[in-house]
Amino acid sequence: MNSVIGEILPLALGVAISPIPIIAAILMLLSPKARVTSVGFLLGWLIGIILAVTVFTLLSSILPEGDEDASQPIKGVIQLVLGALLFLLALKQWRGRPKPGEEPKLPGWMKAIDKVSFFGAFGLGFLLSALNPKNLIMAAGAGTDIGAAELSTGSIIGVIAIYTLVAASTVLIPVVGYLFAADRLGGALDALRTWLTKENAVIMAILLLVIGFSMIGKGIGSF
């Protein structure tokens, strides 16, 4: 179990360091309906992460079993493909970074984020976590590792819980912190939002590249 946790932690971190969801959560925390929308967004974010990694874990568990010391070509091919997709996403992010002096562009829906309801925020959190291509690749990689490890049901639940906690931490911490210390966090959250908005593309490009190399390495090691 410990070895599987070690393998999935970088992937969970890849989900956690996602500027767009963090910016969305901060914008909700700075809106008039902060306590309602931020909690809805957090719940949607958590459920989306759990659903995605669980589905890929179940799919991976039906792959043919084999000796742990023997080569696992199917798992290796999946990891190589996922690594290649991460490289492509990294290239797209790098090419899309703002030029010097140019204002970074964020999704249009963020302009109306202070008007969303609890259920709208929930749906947004779910979509950003469960259906985002980058997060799906991370979930597929984690699910492949978990499903192929032949763990007990309790251990699988524990590993998925750890993956979810780490992956959701960058949304979970600001939301929970705001609920307990709203007055003290306003300025810090706004400064963080500004920095993430400016550096979004560069952060994501570097992150995807590093995790892509890790995935490729694991894929090669599976043969």
C-alpha cells in the first residue's frame, strides 16, 4: 500500500496545483455569497475527483493479472500514452502563455462567478475536477497504479482517500480557512488570485512536463 501511495502522490499533486480551480474558488470567496458558493464548489470538486479516480481504478482492476516482477506491457503502454498526452498539454499551455505586457486571458465564465448559486457552484466544481482533460489523465494514471496493485478493498479506499485529500487540498484549505477566518484572509486571497492569474500557463506547463516525464519513466519500467 505504501508503494502505491508513493506512486499516486505526484499525480494527486498535479491535480492540486491547478490554477484555474483555485482562482475560481478564490473568486467565490471574495463574492457576496462566499459561504454558500464556495462550499458548493468544494463539494463538487471533491466528488468529481473521487468519481474519476474510482472509475479508472475499477477499469484497471480488470486488466489481466500477472507476476509483480514480470513485465506488464498493457500497464506500460497506458502509462506511455498518458505521459505523451501530458507532454502535449504542457506544450499547449506553454504556447498559450501571455506575451510580455499582455494581460492573461481567463475563461469568460469567471466574470459571472459571483452570481452563481450553490448548485451552479457545485456543478462547476464537478466539471472542473471530473471532466477536465488534465485531471482525467492524472486520475487515469492513479487508477492504473491502484487497480494493478491488487490491494484489499479497505486499502483501495484508503489510497483513494489520500489521493482525494491531496488533490483537493488547494481548494479545501482556502475554503475551510475562510469559513473560520474570513476577515484575515481577504487580502492574501486576492494577492494569490492575481499571481495565479498571471502565471497560470507557465505553472501548468512546467507541472505537466514534470509529471509527464514521471509517467513515461513508469511506463518504461513496466516492460
